[in-house]
Amino acid sequence: MRMYDLIYTKKMGGALTPEQISYWARGAAQGTVPDEQSAALLMAICWQGMTIDETLALTLAMRDSGDRVDLSSIPGVKVDKHSTGGVGDKTTLILGPIVAACGVPCAMFSGRGLGHTGGTVDKYAAIPGLKVELTVEEFKASLRTTGFANSAQTGDIAPADRKLYALRDVTATVESIPLITASIMSKKLAGGSDALVLDVKSGGGAFMKTLDDSRALAQSMVNVGKAHGMKIKALITRMDEPLGWAIGNALEVMESVEILKGQHGSSDLAQMSFRLAAEMLVLGGVATTLAEAQAKVAAVVANGQAMDVFRRWTTFNGGEAAALDDFSRLPQPGQIVEIKATQPGHVHAIDGRALGLLGMELGAGRKSKDDVLDLGVGIALLTGVGRELRPGDTAFRIYAKKGARIDPEAYLQCLTLAPQPAQAQPWLLETVE
Ligand code: URA
């Protein structure tokens, strides 16, 4: 088989066979296919797309390029959640303990952040002592003992995806529906869960900017999951402004804990986390209707059981659970700077992507994958779409390194103000199953 022929076929709009796709994925993982040929094929796929059969074959080939986690020894329907990534998205920290407290084993592998979006693993790293990279045995022990397991990817899962994702990142070939589908679903299938809820972000702060593209991506991932016997459902959610008030690792732990303790219950972040958790309970088989699942979610937040799971899980994985009740034990910033509005107006839009990039400049996110984060820095957003600002009102509180220079204008430019009141937009756009 020659890579040249694969590239030529795809360039001309033809379809690749499962054998050709498997040859490529294996070769990419083992280093026997040169990067320039993989890059050329990736670009051809971006332009010409892939059929459902090709997408399925690529998903399987990437899944089979590395280890697979076997969770069959743990009783129950193991449920996972994946989000395509957004600014301030800490739903994983909130829903994991909730789902476990409702009796469904919640098994999630998460990533580190790169660029304007944060990664769940980095948020957990803000809890002193917490082990965020578990072996498969440690992952299973956490799941068996606390009902919840969440770790950076363990073992050698989908090395073909690791290789191809790194190439996509530098060749402007990330935004392709079949490539995103195969990348995400290969890792999810290798992760060993029986059911998966997808949160596909749509809007200015997301990979998929339009509802049509988000719907196509959601449907593509649902099709692949179903073809492999997974119980799967996708929510398409709006990602324009940041989710919640916190951007930055320790701050996001604080906001998650506050929600698990019953605060900010009507916020989009809480509502989205509770809905995703409820969908997981339905797929996990402990509720037959969404309303029943939502009642269970509300009950474990109100009676403190979800927070108890979070404390137990933290302790089990070596973390200091006291930091969840005393935030002064979390990493602290070197200085706090308030940014006040200079113009009056109603907030019509907040540029989540730009705020994510400002958070990255503060040290909360990575510009390149080897950057070391400052877990105590970040941004607290003290306004929101639909709210009014008057000159002198604090719009942002910046948690920065000591001596860092903060440009208030860069933050204020993230707000779109207008004289007339604005309507807050719904966070849930559609569901796909
Ligand atoms: N996340 C992934 O893991 N892969 C993609 O291709 C895009 C987002």
C-alpha cells in the first residue's frame, strides 16, 4: 500500500477503504508514515470530507492503535461525558459527584487545556495533593470505591489520535467534522464506558461556529457511538460568553464547589451541569424520564450527598478535601486588580474567546503544551449578558501574578454594551440522539 495513492484518492473526492485507513492510522502511530503525507491526507479530508463508513473506520483504527480500558469488572452502566470545549466550562467537576451520588458509576478521562480553553485536569490540579494522572488500576479503584473516577488519559490510549491531532494543530486541519468525530470517539470507545453524553458547543467561543455545523458534528458522533453499541445523546449548547463567573483553575474549583453546595442554582452553568447529569442518569438506567432524573439531581445537591462524594473522591485520590471547604487552602494569586466600567450600558455580548486568551496571558492557560500554569490566577466575571453597567461598577476582578501589568481596556473591550436592555439567550440549542 502507498500513502501517495490514499492522498490522491481523497484529493479527487474518492472514498478510502477500511484497510487503507487502518494502514494510515497504524503508520501514523508507529511513525512509519511520514508527517508530510499524513498532513497532506488530513488537508484532503478537510476539503473532501469522509463518508460515514470512512469515519467509522478511522474511529476504529485510532481506537485500536493503543490500549483499551476494560471496566467490565465494575457493576452498573458506566457513564461518561465529553464536551467539545469552552471557556469557563467546569461542568465535569460538578456533574461527576452528582451522577455518582445518584448511584451511576461515572468514569471520565479528561484533558489538559491548550489555548483559550481550560482543561479539566488543570482545574483538579488546583486541589492540593490531588492525583490527576491515575493508572488503570487506580482509576478502577476510585470508580469502585467512590462511584467516580476522573483522570488524565491513562496508559497509551489512541496514540494515532495524539499524533494526528498534533499535526492538525499546526496545519489548520482541526475543524473537520469526520476528523473531530474520529478523534473524540476513538478515545471515548477506548475509555471503556457504556454510555456517553456529549456537550457539543456552538458559537463564537467553540470549534463549531454555526448551529448547522454543530448539529452535523453531534449527529456524526452519535452515529459512531450507536454503531458501536454505546448509549449516547448529544446536547448542543451555546458557547459565546464564558460559562459561569470563573476563568482560571483554582477559581473554577471554587465556583464548582459553590454550585455543589447549592449556590448559583439558576445560573446557566448550574442548569447545564444539572441537565447533563440528568441525561447521564437516564442513560445509566436509574431514571426513566428526564424529569425523574432532574429530581434526583436536585435532591443530591440539596441534601449534600453530591458534595460528600466530591470530598470522599478528593481524599481517596490523595487530595486535601479541607480545601473544598476553606478556599484559602487553594493556590492564591500574587495580586487582585478590579476593573471598573468606564461607560454606561447594557451588556449585549461577552467575548469568551478573548477572555480565555487574556486568562492564558495571566498564566491560567497554556500557549504551548509544555507551559507551566499558575493555578491561582484567573478572571472573575462580575457582569453578564442582560445586566446593566454604570461607570464605576466592577466588571472584572483579575487574579494575577505579583507585579503583572493589567490593561483594563483589554478586558473592557470584551464587553459589547448598548443603550437598550439585552435579552439573555438560552444555553441549550438542541438535542441529538
Ligand atoms: N477534541 C478532541 O479530542 N479532538 C478534536 O479533534 C477536537 C476536540
